[in-house]
Amino acid sequence: MTAWAEGDPLEVAPRLLGAVLTHGGVAVRLTEVEAYAGPDDPGSHAFRGRTPRNSVMFGPPGCLYVYFVYGMHHCANLVTGPDGEPGAVLLRAGEVVGGLDLARVRRPGSPDRDLARGPARLCRALGIDLAENGTRVAVVAAADQPTFSTGPRVGLRHAAERPWRFWITDDPTVSTYRPASPRPSTGR
């Protein structure tokens, strides 16, 4: 990763749009991302401080922070740094631009536009799982900054309203927006 992808996650996130991430024999042009600002962000895994699970978010920049969610999916964030300060950008969606046949094998039956549409699908297309947590990843900047939109983050219960989700406007590989579902009351 180069310096253009290091720094405050709110500044890095839109710069990642159109960038190409390569891993596991597949290349994906990023079309949707979300910023997570560590201790200042109740939606961040690092909001309450460092734990064994989130320690990768504290740097160095350029590493993947990979976690397992809902007992079945992997999601990946690009740590943006600076080293020692948690901040990351969730890789939400992209267009497969290299290794298409391999991505199709990893996501059988999916239309090409859906191969990396959503954070779990993106990880599956790229062959990313918990083994990649903390590893460096190759990201190449886009030649030109695409036109992008911003809006609320997906599926969060805390700080979802912050417009920290960024996507390439009108790109068909951007995931569908879904707000968090309310949890049933436990009577406590």
C-alpha cells in the first residue's frame, strides 16, 4: 500500500473508490467502502479499545483487518493508520476486473455483477478469510477519482446515520442499502 491510502479513514475511504485490490489470484475494482474511526466512532470495533480481536485495527496501515460475522461470513477492512491509532475502511463491494474465472468458481451461480457485491461476497471472491487477518494487501490507486455518493452505513445499530459509506454513483456492483434491524426486547 502506498501513502495515498494511509491516514484518517474518512479521507482515505473516498480515495479507495476505483482502486484495484488484488488477492488470491483475483483483482477487484472497489466500488463501495465504509469508514470506521476507532475511539470516536461507536460503530467501530475499536470504539471500546484494543482487544485480541481488533488489535490489527491499531496498525500498521496497509494490513487487512478480517473478522467473522453471523457465524458464516468474513468481512475485510483496510487499516489506514497511523500506526497505534485505530482506523479502517470496510471493503463493501467491487467489480471483478481480473481472475474472473476463479471468482466464478468461488461464487458459483452468481451473475458477474454480484461476484463481489457486498462485503462477504467480496471476501469470498478474493479468497479472504481469517488467515489473512493482519496481512498486507496490494492496492493500486485509480487513475481518476470517480464520481461518488455518500450515505449512512449499512446494518449498524450505533452511529449508522453518519454518512461514512461511500460508493461510485450508479455503479451496478454497489450493494443494496439495508439499515440495521431492531433487536427484540429481552425485558431487561
